[in-house]
Amino acid sequence: MLDINKKILFIGGKGGVGKSTSAATIAWKAAKEGYKTLLISTDPAHNIGDIFEQKIGGKTEQVAENLFALEIDPDIETEKYIRGVKENIKGIVQSSMMEEVNRQLDTAKASPGADEAAMFDKLIAIILEERDNFDRIVFDTAPTGHTIRLLTLPELMGIWIEGLLQKRQKTNENYTQLLNDGEPIEDPIYNVLKERKERFSEARKVLLDHQQTGFIFVLNPERLSILETKKAIKLLDNYHLHVKTLIVNKILPKEADGAFFEKRKEHEKTYVSMIEDTFQSQKLVYVPLFSEDVTSKQQLENMSLYY
């Protein structure tokens, strides 16, 4: 059975392996066990709403008893993020330059990484601000590469901001000595950077706390899925983010018969053996391939029996 006794769970994996249904099932199971649960989709191709047969969007919606859901829209979050940056620099930049600065920031919305920075800010806000409101928080993440970047950003951004703070502090010290008669100067940019560093540091502590945060990857008994999962686990290990559980999804059921399925089952056995040899440090939870897509609460209930 799947261990869901973590405050925060991240569900990741290759595209198409069944992350969303797995995340929804885990959240459903937690809610059924009496935990107030928040299910969050960070995947731009949201389908949480489809599973629960209701519109969700960027506002937290109740989808069942004890179960709430939220779909994060990267475009909306990027817009909020840029708006926040504009607010932070008001009063710092000369008014004559603000129009050009705003134009540059508006251009930055379309730059590579802008949506990830915005999603990262939102993820941190949820981790730090919603954990006291819910017993369980389950993240349905985007495909593997995006997930890894999102999870490793707290360390990378923390190091980057620490460098900026040191440079800023040195500049302020020189300014104080040369131009301000030794009196400390007020530096709003330094204060903003320091506050962000503290938030990143706190979020990283939460991610590294194995007592409250868990990482689960979903894979299929297929070669590419296995190889991608192996690479992802190794990379996350480098950041001390350890994947302890794997959901091996879409295993052919015993009742699937006929020459085609018999041949496919033999093929599948090879990959199941490969999974067991490759991931000896992880707990493996096997979930069968269902005859229908999981698109209803009753189907979530049926699927949860395997978790």
C-alpha cells in the first residue's frame, strides 16, 4: 500500500504515464481517510477538472468531502509576478525611467523561464501559507524536466540571491563610507532580496524535511519511462530530494487475454524485472491498466483500492 502520511506530496513522472489520475487518487484517498486535502495542478495541460467533472481554475474549489482543488495557470501567475516586480521597484527607479523599465518587464513576460519563476513563487506561497490550512497538500506536477527545475529552484535561487545580497551590501558599505558620512543608508532593493532569500530558505527546509514532504514518481513498464525516471531520481538525489516511492502504472491485468495481450504481457514482464532491478531503493506500488479512463469519482474510488 502507498504511504500517504506526509504533509506534502509531489507526484511527478514522464508525460502520459498517469500522473494526474495518480495525484487525484492519492488526494481522494487522503480525503476519504479524514484528512483535509488540497490537490494542486502545476501542469499547464490541466485535467484535474475533467476528472472531477467540474471547472476548477485558479481559485480553490471544493470537489468532494475534505477535498479541495486548484489549477495554477502559468500565464496568470506570470502576469502577477511581473506586476509584483513593478510594485517592488516603484520609488526606487527614477520616474523618468519607469516607462522604459515597465516596457522591459512586459517584454520579459515572454522570455524563457518567466513562467517557471512565476510558478516557483506560487509554489513557495502555497507551501508556506497553505500548510497550516490543510492536513495534506498533493502536487500534480508537469512532466519530469519541468518538475525537476521547479523543485531544484529553491537551492539555485538561494545561491544566486545570496551573491546579489553580498554585492549589494558591499556597494552600500562603500556608499555609506564615501558619500553618507558613515550613516547607514536605507536600501529597499536589499530588503526585498533579503526577504526573498528567507522565503526560499524556508521553502527549501520544508522540501528537505522527509518527515513532512514526500516525492512519488509514476512510470509505466516501458523502456523510455524507466530511463527517464532513473535520470530524474538521480538528479533529485543531488539536491537531497529523495524519491522513496514509485507507482508502476498501467500494468496489464490477468484477465486480459488473446494472442496480442499474451505477447504484450511477456514483453511487459521484461520491463517489470528491469524496474525491480533498477529501483531497489524505492517502494514499488503496482496499479493495473483499467478498461476505461479514470474520469469519475467512482473510478477514483476503484483505483484507490490499489494504493
